[in-house]
Amino acid sequence: MYTARFFSTQLGRAALISIAAMMALNVAVATRPVAAAAPQVVASSAAITGELA
């Protein structure tokens, strides 16, 4: 089978490592608490009306 031959090459192994690293990063980001990822935003009258100062 062609894919088995490809993944037995050095390039194929590098591709597998790259895919595994991307999946690991996706899992790490997906398991982070959402509250820690987004800062708290406070609405002020200046922000609502568009005044800069």
C-alpha cells in the first residue's frame, strides 16, 4: 500500500510527528479554562460613546 511505504520514509515519519504535535497542541488549548484565556472587559461610558479622553 502506498501510504504504508510513505510513512516508512524519513519524510513520512516527520509528517507523523508533525501531525502528532499539532494534535497535542489542540488538546492543550482545548483543555485550558476559558476564563483564563479571555481577559475581563469592563464597559465604561467613554468606551460606549467612543470618547478617547
